[in-house]
Amino acid sequence: MYNISSKYKSKLQFTLKSLILTGAFFVIYNKAGTRDFLSQFQLYPLKQNGIFITAILFLSLLNWILEILKWKNLSGHIRPISFFEATKQSLAALTASLLTPNRIGEYGAKALFYQHADRKKVMALNFLGNFYQMLVTVIFGLISLLFLKEQLFVFLKYVMLLLFLPALLLLMKSYYKDTAVHHYYLKFLAFTREIPVRLYRSISVISISRYLIFSHQFYFLMVLFGITLNYPLAMALIAAMYFLSSVIPGFVALDFLIKGSVALTLFGLFGVSENLILTVTTLMWLLNFALPAIFGSYFIMRFIAPEPIKIPSN
């Protein structure tokens, strides 16, 4: 049986890689072809905005450098890896996550780069990194909703319901006490206590920095397309959009639809053109998900699962 599995292992891996890449490229191609971006640029010739566009592209690069650096720091809790190795794992995981809900594929893809004994820890560390990024988004989002409370009163009612859910879960914790979910929660809690404080500080700083980068990238794209909102109002709307869209479960491949729908509602209250705001949200998706996923496809095809550690027999 062992010989059969060894014989077909490489073919199976190649098939899985091909399916992931085919699906990812279909999503990217399909989305890239749905909007005529060049027609939007007619109002603002590229030659006159070269420096501005370069700055927007640089922010995408900086965003992913920080994300890779965050994973490098997190994975170092298991074993030190190079920045290049962290790049491989992060971009390959992003490509795999395009076809899965709530980036579940990212957890499994990163775990495959490690020995079987470390994979649960890898998924826990990945969850921790995503949790801190989500926490930053929630904090800025709640502040923005308070800033916009008069215009977005209807949204505040839904937010209060969302905040009520954790309290309800706490009241019901005795019901989950003897379940598998509670068991895994306790194991995860014990694992997080092993992580040094300096690592938590590092994750916090990087998560805040990433948030400021991609939120300002969204703002600069708005300016580029001639959306005239004052800076405080624009940043508050962007923060509210990221917060409200982040609590809606969905596929990474459909991220532009979720954010686009929320953005249409929020920015529409202030008279922003639907075509312009949809173009901005789509470009954000292409720059921060599709483009890195293309590079990640190379690392998926080059991926080789680590060999199990052989324990010498006495």
C-alpha cells in the first residue's frame, strides 16, 4: 500500500496544484474583465498622475511586505524562517484561499509547509495574526461609526446586535463546557500563553501599520478618480466600510463584491458615483489580492511537501 501511495503522490500533488491555479486564474481573469478601467482614467490621464499611481502601487507592495514580515515573526515561534520562505508561504496561501470561504484555505496551505506535528500550531498562529488584523479593523470601524452616527444610525443598530453576540456566547459557555469546541478553545488559550509579549507587540504594530496603509491606498485611489470628500469624512467611511464588510462571511474571490456592496451604500449617502466607487474597490482587490495571488501561483507549482522526520530505531 505504501508503494502505491508513493507512486501516485507526485501526480496527485500536481493535479491539486493545477486545480487550485485554474480556479484562481479563472477568478482573477473573470473579475479583471468585468470593468473597463481605462475608460475611468480618461478624466485623469496617466501621464499626469504617474507619481500618484506609483505611490499607490508602492503601498500595495509595502502592505504585503508587512504581511510577510508578520508571518515571519509568527512562524518563528515554531522555527525561524527566512523572509523569502515567509514570502513563499504567504503568497501560496493567498492563492489557495481565493476559492475558500473566510480564507480557510490559507490555514491549510501554510500548514502544509511544516511537519505534521507542527501543523496545528501553524494554524493557531495564522489565526492569531488574522485575529489581530481583524481587531484593528473593528476598533477603527467602531470609532468611525461613532463619528458618523447621525448619517449611519441604521448601521449602528446592526453593530449593537453584533456586539451582543459575544455576550450571549459568554452566558452560554456552560452549555459548551464539555464539547469539542470548548476543548480546542482551552488548548488554544494555553498555546497563546506560551507566546512571548514581544511577539504580541510586533503583531499589533504590524497590523495597525497594514491597516493605515491599505485604508490610505483606498483614499488615494478615490482622489485619483476625482471623488471629492474631505479627508476625515473619507477615512471614516473607509473605516466603516472595512468594518462592516469584515463581519460578513464570504470568499476571498468575492471580497470585491462584499466591499463594493457596502461601499455603494455608505458612499452613496454622500453622493459618490456608483461607477467610481466600484472601480476603486475592484482595483483594491486586484492590487492586494489578485496580483499577489499570481506570484503565489509560482510557489504553489514549486511546492514540495516536507518529508516526515525519521526517528531512528534503537
